[in-house]
Amino acid sequence: AIKRLPKGAFFADIGTGSGAIVLSVLKHRPDLSAVAVDISPAALAVAKRNAKALGALGRVHFLEADALEALPEEVTGAEAILSNPPYIESAVIEALAPELAFEPTLALDGGADGLSFYRAILEKCTAPFFLFEIGYNQAAALTEMGREYNFSVCVKQDFGGNDRVAYLYRK
């Protein structure tokens, strides 16, 4: 995102949590502005504190909203969408590694197939560029979904060699 967002772009970070993605991008790209969206008021409070600590409060607007429901135009019409949405299949939440036990289920549960949030975001948002964190086993499904919405899709691996990031560009 730091390298690929156009100069002066306004982007949305959907499912911002603590604000790690939006604030990292803003820190490295002072020409950008953003809206950070999360369903959790507690998460947004943490993100606001982090934005203040990084001196980014004037360039990011925080919005409480559910990505599975209606999103305002400032989000759906953003020039780019970045998101690390909940993407774990509902049925496997209970079997997750102990180090994920501190995460609220709301931040993990991506529905029956783990793809609910990707579908909702792609259906609602008109941006030409999307960047998603994905589950290790979701590259094929995200690639197919992206093609259905007329995107070119590129998947990148993490340091462990697992599929982790999907870049979607409108054709």
C-alpha cells in the first residue's frame, strides 16, 4: 500500500482494530488521508490513541460501522480499500492456537467459509485497488471472487511461505 497508493489518495482501512495498517501507511506517506472503520468502539479508541501518539489524528477519520451492513459513501467511494478482516471459518474458531485466545471472536470470525467480509467489501466498494490480508488457504477463493468482480488478482506470501496478502486491481 505504501508503494502502490496514488499521490494524495484517500483510502479506507476496514476492520482497523488498533489502527496498525492505516497508521503505518500514513506514517510513511504524509500525502495520504484515510478513514479507519471498525465495529468495535473499544478498538477505535485504541486506534485513536495510537493515531495521536503518531501525530496522525488530522489525517484519519475514525468511523464505527459494520462492514457486513451498510457503509457510508466516504468508505465505499474511497480510492483504495485496505483490510485485514475477520477471515477464519466459524467452525474452526474454537480450535485456534492459544496465542489467538486474546483476540475477540468478532475480530476472527469470517463466517461459514471465512469469506463473508471479502464478499461484503467487494460488493459495496468501488475502489480500483484493494489490499486484503487473507488466510493461508484462501488464495484460490479470493482469486476467483476477484475475477467475478472484474479484478486482476496477485497473491503474495508471508515470511513462512503461506499465502497472506491479496492485491486486487480493477481491469
